[in-house]
Amino acid sequence: MTPTDLLTTLVTELGWNLAVWLPTLLISLLFIRAVLGVRVRELITEIEEHQTAAIGAVFFWVSLGFSLLLSRTIASPVPTDGTWTEAFTWLAVAVVVTLLLFTLGVLAVFGTLARRKGEGVLRYIRREMREEHNLALSFIMGALFLVPAVVTYHVTL
């Protein structure tokens, strides 16, 4: 491999990694904001001062799931005789299927737990993860997200 080839490979790898990493980072932060109610400016306080491990776990599994879906599209962007439009349409279908199954799973599991406490699902999730630091529930939620993400990674894309 020549130095030019090595440099080209390095630049290509960095470019594609950034193309997956940046949207995944933004989606993870948006998810934490929407579901857990943590503003970006509160994130450091939650992580450093309150040491809310559940938030770190949520960030991990959201990032993992979305990076799987996005990287798969980038790795094989154009199906045989296909276009980039088709590739991103399939990515959108995979994301919708993943989020639909995730939502159904969260409503079934967390809805049952929230009813036992007499709370709404979103309030229950926020209280358990932010105030109670319930890492176990974060991992359960992660499994509810990662399973459909992995399946759509293999089937839909």
C-alpha cells in the first residue's frame, strides 16, 4: 500500500465515521431530551454530579442502534441496480419499524409498571431513570430498542 493509498483510506474512514457519528450523537441527545427530559445543558450535571448511570446507558444503546442502521446504509448504499434514494428509503423504513416495535415494547413493559405506581409512562420513565437512577430499567429499555434495530439491520436494509 502506498502512502497515498494509506492517506486516502484514512480520510475515507474518518469521513464515513463522522457521517455516522454526528447524526447518531444528535439523535442520542434528542432522545435523552424527549424521553428523559434532560436538556443538553443539564446533561453534565446529571452525569458528573448526580452520576445518573441510566442516562449513560440510554445514550449508549440509542447510539448503538442508530449507528447500526445508519452504517449499514452507508456500507451498502445502493442495492443492485438501485439508487441512493432507495437506500435512504429503506433506512427510513428500518427506523420506522424499529421505533414502532420499540414504542410497543415500552408501552407494554413500562405501561404495566407505570400503572402499578399510578403514573403515566413518560413520568414513570423519567422518575425511575433520573431520580431513582434505575439502571436496570435503562437496560430493559435498551433491549426493547436494540432487538428491533438488529433485526431490521439484517432484514430491512
